[in-house]
Amino acid sequence: MAEKLGREAAKHVAELAKLSFTDQELDQFVPQLEETMHLFDDLQQMDTTGVEPMYSPTTEVNGMREDVAEKSGQKEALLQNAPETKNGLIKVPAIIDESED
Amino acid sequence: MAFYDTDIEQLHAALVNKQVSASELTKAAFDQIKATDDQVQAFLALNEEAALKQAAAIDQAGIKDDQLLAGIPLAVKDNIVTKGLTTTAASKMLANFKPVYDATVVEKLAAAGVINVGKTNLDEFAMGSSTENSAFQTTKNPWDLTRVPGGSSGGSAAAVAAGDVLAALGTDTGGSIRQPASFTGVVGMKPTYGRVSRWGIIAFGSSFDQVGWLSRSVKDNAYLLEAIAGRDEHDLTSAKKEVPHFAANLAKADVKGLKIAVPKEYFGEGIDADVKEVVEAALKHYESLGAIIDEVSMPHTKYGIPAYYILASSEASSNLQRYDGIRYGFRAEDVKNLEDVYVRTRSEGFGAEVKRRIMLGTFSLSAGSYDAYFAKAAKVRRLIADDFTKVLADHDLIMGPTAVSTAFKVGEESSDPNKMYLNDLLTVTANMAGLPGMSIPAGFSKQNGLPVGLQIIGKAFDEQAVYDAGYVFEQTTDFHKQTPRLGGQN
């Protein structure tokens, strides 16, 4: 392992995560992330053949309950948290980019 | 009045006998907050008007014998949603967010008549070990205002240590209740995964997050856990287990013959000598009370940090996808199109540490890295959990230090995230395995006079054994009675 993340790969991951960084930020972030990933490399040397992955400590599975509406009818309160509203709806910018061509 | 030389039972008796009113107690809490919080900065928001109104209503109705928590002022970490009361997770992203519902734990407390005095500071989205990652303010340690209170529940820990309240709600994903408890000389319990509903907790690492209390005493903590624990239909990972009467059962607490495992890895490299000294003395104390101390090995302990930071960051990167600038929270200005809303909102709304974790998580889950990172870390998580299973098969409890050091200076570690991550060495493993862990005041460093915590880890859903051992220690020592002299350095 121990391959370095690198600037280009970091930009790709940022794209996946819907984040963007300035060049200055990348100068700081990339070495920090690489150092953390260096910590991760300790795991690569471990033999985990046949080990069942553990994704959660819970033993509860498939809990069922009736699907009933609760605490509903709070449209006004919910809309108050929206960044922009119009006529009782949430307003968003145009989905199609109109800034070019 | 500082909430120091008292506890829930005493306050309750005084309330029932009308020696004091809920309104007076609530005012006392706000007076203490106003006297201390300019320095400590534990609170992000005060709930003064609503709290005094609630207290007056409780006084009007009268407090009965069986309403133990009615009229007791407490505080809530600001990543736990409170209806109509701004809940920020200490992030610019949620700076003006007013929840439309109460978290299950908050609902239960309100029904019990607990008075919420306000919301406490934390590291943004609970990611950090010092509260320095808060977008709004850095909380200071009441024992030494040049030092951090730990994190991420640093505001709750500092509020209790400053005598503002008897207890405050926290959350613990990798040590965020226990490490600040250790740094501020208070009790901090992270219950078993599933013991307390996570509904209404702003999600960070969903397979790790648990709600619990920071408190002045073990018994108060036990009473308060009883009040918030139990199955909740809104959180299907909450356990269908009966909740014991933790506090009442303390009457039978005894450590004679108790088998305590002490992993040698908990005293290895990276743990400060002054911390080891205090914890070793605490273990000797248990031995003198008849407990059997047994050195064991938990060989996968050192892999806890890398495995935790892969898994918890992966879960965080998924959980934090919801902050997109559309329905609630922050939205960047002058955005051109939808993609721009997402990217600019997230890049401007999240702080540096949150972005680092999202990056680590997104990388670990991405095609080409999933097997080597996410799946690998999940296998290591199993090995860590197996270490606990083996040791707890023939021991009642595991003990060791809570934190690798005493409280460090503000600014000392904040520029180096990787150094900051090592703070969680001794706490993350209990979250990996889902086990209950508690930090109790064990003494003070001979080097700098700061509090040191002893960590007690128990079997799944056996918080009782953890509380019992902590209670016996507390009854036979007076470390928990020491209080900081705010303003002066200790």
C-alpha cells in the first residue's frame, strides 16, 4: 500500500463529496490526509483472512412498526428552516446552468 | 449558587419539602452560568425564558415524591435536537436551524419535568477532542482556563465542572463523553450501543454514536441514564432490553471478589507517566477493597485508531450528504446552478475538520479503495470486539486510563489533526465493540494538578457493574468532591 493520495486524486475525492478546495487549501489538506492515510496503512499488514466484517454492534434486525403519520402538519415551521421560499414552496436556483452558452 | 455539594436526591427532597422552588433552582443555574460562562464559554445558547416559565409551571403544580427529576435544571449538548430551540451542532451549516421536534431523550426529560437551561458547545458535528473545532467558540477548562475541556462534549463537561448544572447530556462516538469527563474531573458514561435512542441526535457515525451523561456523581448519572434509556420505535437499533433501576441497585454495590482486567496495552507507548501513576493508584485502591486485579493483553488495541477513523469517517461522509443547501440550513450566496448550490454550500458551510473527515470517508468508500480500507477496517473492528469478548468472558470489568494525557493547552494540538486523533486511543475501542464505558475522577496529576480519569468498561448492557464499581470508588475517595477555583489557576 502506502501509495500517496496525491493532489489529483484528492481533487477527485472532493468532487465525489461535493466539496471544492482552493490551491492554498489543497497545500494544507493533502499532506494532512496523506499522514492520516499513513496511519491507515498499519491495517494493511494485518492478516484478516476469514474474519467476518463487523459493520455494527447491534443485534436488532428488521424491526417492524406500523407506518403511521406522526408529528405531521408542520409545514410552516419546516419552511422557516429553508434558505429561500416562495408561495409556500422551497425555492432553488435553476437546475440547468444558464451562466454559459 | 454553584451546583457542587449537592445531588439529585438532595435537591429533590428540598423541592418536595418546599425548602427551595424549581424557579429558585433554575435562577441559581442561570446566575452561576452568568458568573462563569464569560470565561468558560460552555454554552452556545441559553433557554432562559422558556426554562423559567417551565419552572414556574412545575412549582404551580407541585412536585410529588415520585417525580425525582422534576424541577432539576440540566443542560443539553447542541447536537441533540430541541423543538423551537436553535440546534447548531456547532456548525455554520446549522447556525440558524430550529428543529420542529424534540429528540427522544429530550422528550423523555421534558416529560419527567427536567428543566433544560441551554445548549452546550461541541466540536463541529462532534468531530474532535477539544471543542476547538466549534464554528462559534472554544470552551475553556474550568480547572485551567488556558486549557481545553476535551471534546467533543467539552461544553457539557465544562458546564458540570463549573457548577452550572449537576449534569449535562453528551454524545460519544469515539470517546466524546469520557475524554472530556477525564479532562474536567467529572463522571461521564457512554452506555451500551442501543441502550439509548439516537432519534434526534444529529448523526455522525451511526454505528458508534450513543447518548449519555456527564455528571458530578455516579449515582446522579445512574438516575439520569434510567430516565433516557429504553427501546424507541423511532430508532430500530435501540435495544428491547429492560432498563434496570441502576441507581437503586447501587445500594448493593460491592467490589469484593470483583475480577478486573487491566490490559497492558492501556499502559504502553503514548500514555503520559502522570496519568499512569494516578490510574495505577486507583487500581491499588480497588485491590485494597478486595477486588482481583488481573493483567491481560488486548493485542488489537493499537489498530483502534486507524480502524475507527476509516469507519466513523465513512459513516460521517454518508450522514453529512444531507447538508446540501436545499431544504434547511446554510446556503451559499450567488450560486449559479444546482451543482453550485451543493458544492459552494458545503465548502463554505463545513469547517476544516469536518471536510477532512468527509474526504477520508469518501475516499475509503470509493471504488478501488473500499476493500482495502472500509471492508478491511470492518474486519479489524471484529478483531477488536473479539479481544473484549475474550477478556470479559472471565472478568467482570476492564479498567485503565480514559485519556492518554491530562487536558492540553488551547492551540497546542489544533494545528495537527493527526496528533489530535491519538487522543482517542483508549476510548474508541469501546465504541467499536458497542460496550459501556465510564470515566470517573481518579485523582490529580502530580505534574500539573489537573484531573485524571479512570475508565471502566463493562459487558454489553451491564452498565450496572460499571456504575457499581464507580460508586464504590466514589464512596471511598473524595476526588469527585474537588472543584476548580474559577479565575485562579490550580
